[in-house]
Amino acid sequence: MKTTDKKLKEFDTVKTFREIKDKISKDIQGMSFEQLKAYLEKTKLKPISK
């Protein structure tokens, strides 16, 4: 009989990614193309300045 050690995850990548996708989907629902472009520009990640 094998025993397995199950570690508790401190960070669940799949769950987090799914939550992010759901939020974006709700945010952009019903937007026109122009509104979508503005949303993407507003929420675009910015590079970190050194």
C-alpha cells in the first residue's frame, strides 16, 4: 500500500487564473470594439522602471 504526502498549496495557479479570466469576462461583457481597445490599454501591464 502506497502512502502519499499531500501538501497544502499556498498558491493555486489554476484557481487564480480562472478568477482573473472570470473578472475580465464580466468587465468586457457587452463592450464595443472601441471600448474593448480602451479597456485593454487602461489595464495593460507596465514595465517596471529600474
